[in-house]
Amino acid sequence: MAKFTFNMPDVGEGVAEAEVVEWHVKVGDTVSEDQHLVDVMTDKATIDIESPVDGVVTEVAGEVGDTIAIGAMLLVIEVEGDAAEEADEVEAESDAQVEQVTEPEPETASEPETVAEPDPEPAPEPEHAVLNHSKVLATPAVRKRASDLGIDLGEVKPAADGRVRHADLDAFLSYNSGGGFSATGASRSDEEIKVIGLRKRIAQNMAASKRNIPHFSYVEEVDVTDLERMRADLNANRGQKPKLTMLPLLISAICKLIPDYPMINARYDDEAGIVTRHGAVHLGIAAQTDSGLMVPVVKDAQARNLWQLASEIGRLAEAARAGSAKSDELSGSTLTVTSLGPLGGVATTPVINRPEVAIIGPNRIIERPMYVTGPDGAERIEKRKLMNISISCDHRVVDGYDAASFIQEMKKLIETPVLLLSE
């Protein structure tokens, strides 16, 4: 028997370490070649690492949430005879077979089982007068519970011995359920959840963004009545094309304006002191998944028409939700759009996706009566569809005037939607 040390393989260009997300084997397990050993996460993707040899696991490095450097020991496998030499050759030829996998849900600590002491069975309630509150006999626990519930103990019928117990309080509550004495919710035990994997990466990125970037936000109200009417017309005549949501239309407006506002579509390397204004618009679309927030990227958004944008957004969103998005589909964005759809609220102050310098957030569409000017110049009241658009910018790179001007120009395009279809 010989021991084969399997080191953390090189899982990507420029990656120096990886976080253990989930072990699929433990010490003592028998493994076979190509068996799934462990999931690890880099800053680019989640990776499935497989065994290069057959054998028995004798040692593993680290627990879930630990970070292991590339080239450091990942686990030790006891192998038969010459298999160790063959394993060395396998490792020399290839670090490991890796493939993208779905981000697992963080394991939650199980709730401890709580066993409550049974209350004594209440004795038959005799006919008697309610005791004066100051003379009510009860334990401190019963008094505290009654106080928390706002119950006057003098109103509670005690047991035959004149003492009010928890069972007597329960009986009082059951007969007075409409009096506001019932608990507003069930009691639950505390639980601890280890922050790992994608959730940990999101936490680190958001903290770094807020720590390093001086954010400022600007919000403007936009009338989308005509835009929504045009979208309905386009969808009614789309044939086999994908259904248009509001997002492709907003992206089209953004891409039309970027040449005049290049500082919005930029990335800032604050260590090198260099701002790169990007010619192409690689638009990140923040998408909520079961595993957490992911940002798939629509590459070269400026070169796509409305239908192509709709198709690519749908494809990327589905890949993100299924956990099958590739690393290059989740990186390289130059500007991000984030939307909560119908939950979008009145306004948002989104956090910038560092090292980008701006993020745009459309909010919920609402209907409201508005004064509008008719063709005859007279004002009248109409029901209109309104939406707020938020933008957060890096104040080191983008001035407030530029951000406001960009959103005002975007407002003009949206409120005159025929301009979106013109060259």
C-alpha cells in the first residue's frame, strides 16, 4: 500500500486559492477514479474536483468554508501497489478533471429539539369568585407570562387550591382568543448558518464595494405609458421571436447613450490609478437565484437588436438559475443593470459591481393620474404608467452632473420610444 497526496489543482488562470464549498467524501471512504470528491469555489466559478486514482481516503484538508491554496494538499488517498506511480503520472499530465456545477445551498444548523415540561392537569373548576389581583397566588413564571400577554391575573379562574397555573392561563386564552391575548407568532430556536460559497463571495464583494467606492445615487421619474404601448404592439406581432420585457428596451436606450457618456461604461483600477472607458457595452444583468445573487453578462449588447437582447437575457437568466452558467458568462461586465421587477419599490440605491463605476436600477411601474397637455394645448388628467430609474455611481470617476444628464437623456428616449427603433 502507498499513499498518494492529491494537491489542489490549478482551476483557472490567475486563481491562487479556492474555498471548500462541500465535501462529497470523508476519511475512510473508498473512492474510484473520476469520482466526485469535493466542490470548491474561486472568484470566477464553482468547480467539481474528481479523483485521479482508486483508493481509500485517509486525510482531508480543511472543512467547509476553509480556503486552500493552489498546489497545497487537498486530500490523501491510500492506493494499491504501483497505483501511486500511475497517479503521479496522471497528476503530471493534468491537475484534475474539473467541470462547473450548481452552487449548493449552505447547510443550516438543525434546530435543537426543545421538550417543554408538561403542565399539571387543571382540576375541575369550582364555582367561586374571582380573587383580588393582589392576592392571586402564582409562580413568578406565570406572573411574567401574564404580564407579557397583558393579562390581569385577577381575571383568570385559578385551580381549586386558589393558585393560577400555566394551564389556567391557557384556558383563559382559549376562551378569549378574540381579545388580542394570543401570541403573534410561534417561538423558534436560534440557528447558526455558516457563510460559505457564493453567499460568502457576495458578502466579500459587497463589503469591498462599499468600503472602497464613494457611492452617490440619483433617481428620476419616467413616464413609460407610450413605451409600454409600443412593447405590447411589438409582442402582439412577434411571431416566433421571444417575448419582450421592459429590460431589452431599457438596455437599448442605455447603449444608444453610452457613446456620449463614456464614463458611465467604464472600470476603475484604483490600485493602478487607471480608468478604462470601454467601447463595447458588456452589460451585467443582476439575477436572483436559489444560490444567491449572480450577474450573467450580455456581451456586446450594443451590437444586438431588441429580439436578440431578449433571447440572450432569457438564456443567461435560465443558465444562472440552473447553475450551468460558465465562468466567462459571469465575468467581464462593464456596466450592470439590476431590477427587482414588480418588487422594485419606489426607488433603490444599488451597490456598484466593482470595479465598474455605475449601476442602473429600474423600479416598479405604477399607474397614477397625471396632468397631460393635449394636441389643442389644453391640460387634462390621464391615467399614466410611471417608473423611477435609479443610478448609483463611483464619485471618484463620475460627476453628479454627468450621471443626472445621462438619466435625463435616457428619460427622453423612453418617453419618445420611436427613437429607440431609429438608427
